[in-house]
Amino acid sequence: MSARSRARRPQRHLPLQVLLGFLVVYFLVPFWWVIVNSSKDASGLFGGGNTLWFADRIDYLGNLQQLFTYDNGIYGRWILNSTLYAIAGGVGATILAVMAGYGFAKYRFAARRFSFALVLGALMVPATALVIPTFIMFSGLGLTNTIWAVILPSLLNPFGVYLMHVYARDAVPDEILDAARADGAGELRTFLQVAFPLMRPAVVTVLLLSAVASWNNYFLPLAMLSDNRLFPVTVGLGLWQGIASANNAGTTSLWSLIILGALVSVIPLIIAFFTLQRHWRGGLSVGGLR
């Protein structure tokens, strides 16, 4: 390789590097803004200082104490609610996606192609378009304003079914399944002891995506729930924002609590991502090699 070609290669990738650098700044600046402004009180937020740097008085601990004690500690309840919805919805959606994806990939049954086409069609439907029909159905069943109104709709994950179908089709050879059946293993044992370990990276990926989607869900619980003790943290912070905009918070500045609450609500997602990152990256690598 000549020196001229080596010098030309960085110039060829320069526009892509500039674009990636812009995207990094674009996504990190809002997060940095939240970190900085969650340390400020009302005077620091509205005192006219630099919004991208810390004020003279940094009081994370005081703001945290106020966050978890305001309105009888309702924020802590919202965090617990979000945790419940994320775990129940994420685990349930993953179990259903794994079973459905494996079934579509490894079994032949009537209307298989048509059923899978329906799953693919469901990917094209915006989730917000289903909220009102879901609300009407759950209202008829008397399940609105309950935790089931948030958990049950979260169990349906068409993208997870599609992802597990593709991964199971390529990562689980039919010969291994036939060998297990020839050795006398039943279908359940074949799935749990042979297929499932091979599908584990994709399972972790679907679990992570489903849990994050349940944690960030806003419109569904907003429509389904009226008791603020059942709100997830997303809807709860929206409630506080409405109160703060109307200046109905009394002597408490809710804006500081809203910003800090948004920062705290991101921490569980960061922990989940880094905890499952090894399995997630492994799943992408295996999928790429195949």
C-alpha cells in the first residue's frame, strides 16, 4: 500500500467522523444539562447563570432528600412502580417472544406463514395507536386504574417475536434438535436444555429492550391510570411538570425536583445496560458472524 493511499483513507472517512462527532455531542449535551442543573436550587435554575455549568452552590444531597420526601415520598413509590412494570412486562414479554419465535422457527403448523405475517404487520402499527382501543377493552373488563392495565399490554412485543424467530432459525441447527429427540428427550426438555442455551444472547437482548420500553412507557399508563400512587416515574414527573407550570406547588420549587427525578430515573437503565452488556454484545457478535 502506497503512502498516498494511506493518506487518502482518513480523508475519505472524515465526513463520517464529523457526523458521528456531531451525534455524540447532540446526545450528550442534554444528559450533561440534566446532571448540571439537578445540583441547583430554584435560584440557581432561574438566576440567569450558565445553564451548562454548575452554580456556586451545589446541593445534590439536599435536592435528593427533598425529592424523596416531597408529598410523603411519592417519588420513591413511582420508582418502585416503574420497577414492577419493567420487570413484569420485560420478563413476561421475553418469555412469550422466546416461545413464539422458537415455535415459528422450528415447527411447521397450519397457518404458520399467515400468523407470522400478522406479527410482521403488527410491527408497522404505532403503539400509541393501540392505546385507545386497549383502554376501551380494559374498561369493559374493569381493569383500568390497576397495575394489570399497564403490565398486560406490555407483554406483547412483536419485534421481540421477530428477533427470536430470526435468531432461533439461524443459531439453533435442526440437526441438534433431531439428535436430542433421537436420544429420547421430549420437546420441553429439548427446548430448555438444547435450544435455550444457544438462544441466550438473543433472550438477553429482548429482555433488555422490553424492560427499557416498559420503563419508558408514558402514554399507556397516562391513559390507563388515574390514581397517582400507581403512576410510573414517567407519568409522575409529567404530573409534577404540570403542577410546576401552573405554579401550584406552594413554596417548593418543583423544577429542581423534576430535573433531579429525571436523572435518578435514568440510573436503573444505565445499570441494567452495563450489567447485560456482555450478553448483548455477544449476541450481536454471534448474529454478525452467522
